Amino acid sequence: MSTSRFLVRTILFATAAACASLLAAAAPKAALDAITADELLKHIKVLSSDEFEGRAPGSKGEELSVKYITEQFKSLGLKPGNPNGSYTQEVPLAGIISTPTASFSIDGKPAMPLQFPDDYVASSARLQDNIAVQNSDMVFVGYGIVAPEYGWDDYKSVDVKGKTILMLINDPPLPDPNDPAKLDDKMFKGKAMTYYGRWTYKYEIAAAKGAAAAVIIHETEPAAYPYSVVKTSWSKENFEIDAPDKNAGAVQVRSWITLDVAKKLLSESGQDFDNLKKMALSKEFKPVPINAKANFTVKQQVRSFKSHNVIGKLEGSDTALKDEFVIYSAHWDHLGRHPELQGDQIFNGALDNASGVATILAIAKGYTKLDPAPKRSILFLATTAEEAGLLGAKYYAEHPLYPLDKTLADINVDGVNPIGKSHDIEDISFGNSTLDDLLADAAKQQGRIVNPNTQPEKGTFYRADNFEFSKVGLPSLYTARGIEIVGKPAEYGKQKRDEYVAHDYHQASDQIKPDWDLSGAAQDAQLLFEVGYEVANGSQFPEWKPGNEFKAKRDAMMHAR
């Protein structure tokens, strides 16, 4: 072959390869173009409207939310996500309105009364009308943690059955022995909150230890939110899964008290809060009896009802792979209406989480623009009762509509970026699975970077639906808004995020704002589309990284296939 003919063929082959590459890239581009800020805003306006009354489970808000999401799935041409031919999965829930009274009796003095909900909140997961814990001995148990892998046991051999335990929120912040200015990465992941730091764990271990009541001392920084969030979240109707045993194994009373109340209680019973907190930073800590007794009564109105996860399916195009699945999840519920409030009573939940549902609807629209569809099937799952403890996701994870060993990943959306495009995106689940790598690759294509969670001490990974999927072994991805906002001062993104947490998170003011710019939310949604698209067409299942706490469960599941 002559040199000229070789060059011509080389050019032709190179041109053909380039065209093929462009065509491959063009397939998702049509989908990406369908994911717009206007599309997101359209859905958020509906879901966060006053008509939807804050989207509480078991309310008019649920009826409207389920109807709207179902209609959107149908209009997009998605198939019913439930194999029974419907777009919903029934979730048995119980709504609980609690009316508590509480007091602490200290060394024979007149009882120290507590005002609900300003001084404390108290409720029970047990589905019964009356809960009573009277004259119960109180014990301070530090952080209330039993973590064998860290050689940590706050209970030691002390019997707390029938007692009221008082504990701190979050993990113990243990200084690095080589550098006291930072936390020890070898203990409780250093700065990052572990599940041991979450209130859910603390009530679970209290039940396992046989305590009658579990009281958490609220502090804003370690809790990751002000007491106002506790007050609004726990003084309304709350929800639990309506289990056959009516949750008889749960601790009788679960409570939070303010820091001021805790300090007064301890001071009047001869203890010092700061000293006890310091003592709790040692492996050698042992429970400290408090010279006080706790009294709680909780009258409960319990109603059982069927709530709903909403699920739509885009069927995969590969006959050999369409029975494998990628999940996009977002919770549709929020905190409902609070009629006891003066002024605005509706917790519209525009960011939390009308915006997340809007995102998976926009992503679903993008997928319907593909021809062919991805090789594997895509499930779009809008869950119920996330605000009550990730209950809808928990129910799906424990009663999956499709086998978990054929489900590749969960990509969860909870809140979006409403302040414009960002140079970065935060990976809340960073370091856990190979989904990190796909996210980084997709961000690079956008000319962006992925940052690890900048606030790991808040335990956000454990506070969203992705955690329930992770607990059963399914690799999950959960991102948060970036803070490096294009065209804005360096501190702008962090300032706006902090303002939301301080003023709007779980408040009636979580509404669409006049200055919203959802171009960044659309940008992030396109990014999550790219990740799911790669997983759905990829040759390998995403995997947990070595040392991850969920890896063993996934490995055992896949080995048993």
C-alpha cells in the first residue's frame, strides 16, 4: 500500500472513529437538554404549593403528592414500577400525636417541671395510647455508644434496665494523640459523624439495654441543627412503620432536652455538665448515677393507615440486562400543617424535598429522550415518611419490589442548589463506593470538581434515604450543593447554605424564594443523569470500597446469587 493511500485510509478510519464517538456522546445529550431549570421549577411550584399542605403522610397532601407524581410518570411514558401493575407500593404506617408531660425530681425537692416543647420533647415509637415512666432512676451514659471496633463501651456492665438514661448527641470528639488540634481519624472517623452519633442509634441502643426512657441533650453544633428543628420535628404528628408487634421492642420514651435544662438538672443534682462531658471523652468512662428521678407520661392518639412510595420504571433495552436496575430516589413528604402556630402554618418544604422529587422527574424526562433506552432498567422512586426516620426507604429496602442482588445502585436526591451554577459539587457519600469515581468523571466532563463532604460532622449521610439502601448492602450515592458559585464571592455559597440551615430548614419558611436560580440545580441533575446512565450501561456493578461498613453485606448477597 502506498504512503498516500495509507494516509487516506488512516484519515477515513480516524474520521469514522470520531463520528462514532460523537454519536455515542450525542445519545445522552438529547436527554441532558431536557433537564432544565424551568422543568425543575415547574414541579417544585406544584409540590410546595399551599394546596399540598406540606405533604404530610396520611393527609390530603399525600393524596395530592402521590396523584401528581403518578400522573407525571404516566405522562412520561414510564411503566408502573410495582410488578402488580400499579405505580405505588403500600407502606403500613401509624400516625402518632403525642401529648407529653415530664418532670425531674431532685433529691426530694419539689419536682422540676418542664414545658413542652420549649424545654423538651417526648414521644414513643410504641403504638399504644398511654406511656408512663414514673420515678425512674436517672443515669448519665456519656455518648451512649457501644462500638466494639473502637474498643468503646459507654455502658460497661452497668444495668440500666427500667432507668432513664441521659446522653450526649454525636460521637465523642477525641483529639489526635499526635496533634491535639485535630481529631483522631482512627476513632469514630475523626471529624465525620458515624451512625453511633445519630439520635436513631442512641434510641436503638437504649432499647437494647432495656432503658425505660432515653433523653438526649441537645447542642446545636454537634446535633447539626438548632433546637428549633427538634421542636418542630417532634412536636407534630409523627410516624412509625405499623409493625405486627406494634413496635413493642422500642424504648418506651424517647426525649430531647435543651442544654439549659440539662445544665440546671445536673447542677441541682450535684453534677456539672462540662465536667461530665469531659469525662465522657475517655474509653474508661463509666455511667454516672444522677441524684434525680424522671417522670414521663405520653398520651398518644394513634391512627393506622396505608401510605405510599411512588415508583415508575423505564424498561432497559437489553433483553439480557433489563431485569437489572438502577434506582433514583427522593422523598416526597415533608412536615405538613401545624395548626397550633400563629401566622404561616404550612411547612411547604420547597427545597426539602419538593426539589428532590422535581429532580428525579426531570431526570426521568431525560431518560425518555434516549433511543435506545439504557441497557438496564431505571426505577424512579419517590418515598414516603423520610422526615419521620427514612421510613419509606426503609420499607422498600426491607420489602424490595425487585431483587436487591439485581439492583446496582441508589442515587438519592434530597435538596438542590438554588443559587446558581457552581464550580463544585459535594459528594456526601465520598469514600464509600466506586460511584465516587463515576461522579468525578462526569463532573470533569462538565469542567467541574467533586469535593468530599465539607461538613462530615453533621452525619448527613445517615440522615437521608440513601442510608437505608446502604444498610442492606446497596451502593448509594448522595450529593449536596456546591459552594463555589460561579460569579459570586468565595464565601457566598457557604453563607447561603448556612442561612438555609439556620432559618429555613424544617421551618414554614422553606419556600420558593424570589432570588432562586435553579441553573445550578439543573447542572447537578444532568450530572446525576450521567452517573446513572453509566451504571445502567456499564459492564460492572458498582462496589463498596475496601473497609466500608456495608461491604460485607453486599459481598454476601452477590456471592449467594
